[in-house]
Amino acid sequence: MPNEPPVVVGVSGASGAPIAVRVLESLRAARVPVALVVSNGARAVLQEEAGLAPDTLAQYADRAYSDADLAAPIASGSFPTRAMVVVPCSANTAAKVALGLGDSLLTRAAQVHLKERRPLVVVPRETPLSAVLLRHLATLSDLGTVVLVASPAYYLHPKTIDDVTNYLAGKVLDHLGVPHTLYRGWGSEAT
């Protein structure tokens, strides 16, 4: 679907890299165009948690950009996008976006989504949540951002880490309006 606007996927340096990988795999499987930006902080986390070099993620994207490339198309509101997700979203990234700081491509693209009133989803993976982070997340929520905390759904009786990862990635896809089969919601019949 070459003319369809992409979903911007930002991967920041918080724990939760496997969720980002599953979201990217699922968007690719659903044939949703993806514009990808991976922060410098995410590089080490991807290797540690998923055993992946950051460049490996480019295989799931139609376009991959350097976080330093503030001239990339996704840094401008004149470039159409479907939505953006920051998965995982570090406390630092959440703070910058909440405060209107666009000093990297990832944070600038998030600012564009806020100013253009396009869907923005952030997936913080931090515990405990400090009062400062809670304030930033509340600000983002007040601005229309979906704050999707990476919390497992124990009522679905996950058996593996993959079950938890699938659920969290599925919740992201739900908010992006992308159909998936990563989990069955509460009350769904087993097939």
C-alpha cells in the first residue's frame, strides 16, 4: 500500500524492546507502512533484551531514519502520517515530549503528532513511576496522547513472556486501529 501514510514507530531507550519488535513485525504482517526511528539509547537495550542490532529493525520499515536527522520528512507536519507510537517510551523521552522539546527526530516527530493532532501512543515501561514521570504522562494524556503503560493482563492467564509481549503489542495495535490476532480480549471465545 504505497500511497497509504505510514505509522511512525519510535523506539527509545527504555526496557521493553521485545514489545517494539513485535509491534513492528505485526505492522509488517498487516501491510501497514512504517517509518522507523531508533534513539541512541535504544541501541544498547535492543541488543541486551532482544539480541538485535538496531539496524535489524529496518527490515520491518518502509523508511528508517537516524535519530539525528531532523530534516527527515517525519519532522514536518506537511508529511502525512497515520499515527505514531513510541515503544518503549523512556522517562526521558516522555519528559521531552511533554515539555515540547524536539531535540531529536524521535521527539520532533512526536511533537509533530501533537501539533497536528494526529494519534500518538506512548508505551512507558518503568516501575515504580516517579511523581515527575507521572506529571509528564498526565500532561501527555491531557494533550490527547494514549499512555499505554506496559502492564500485563493477568486475567488472560499468560503462560510465557511471549504471551505478555503479544498482549502488549496487541494493545498498541488496537490503538493504532490495526487488526491483529495477538491476543483474545476478555470474554472472547477460544478458537
